[in-house]
Amino acid sequence: MNFLAENATEAVESTYSHFDIFMIVFTILIAIGLVRLLMQRPRKNVLAIGFATVSLLVFLVADYKMVSGWVF
């Protein structure tokens, strides 16, 4: 019975690394850039808005997977 408990504690180790902080910072920067692109008044750069939106979605999914690795 003790052997099963030891294996369970080994499986719950965190996958945190220092690169994770950079991923979160890049996600925040992309979000700020997207908001600034959307706030432009006279002409909006549709290509830049689309690229920033796709990039933000990719980074948000990556951040979700990264944080779920820390917790679960």
C-alpha cells in the first residue's frame, strides 16, 4: 500500500519552468497590441488585427496548457 502512495506523489510533480513567465508576458503584450490596433480611428489594419487575434488565441491556449500542467 505504501508503494502506491509513493507513485501517486511522484505523478503530481509540477512542470513549472522559468520560461513560463516569458510566455505570460508575451501573451499580455500581444493582448495590449491587439487592443491598440482595435482602438485606431481613421483606418484599421485588418491584416495586423487578424494576425494579432490568431497569435493571441495560440498563446492563450498554450498558457492554459502550461498552467494546467502546474496545477493538475
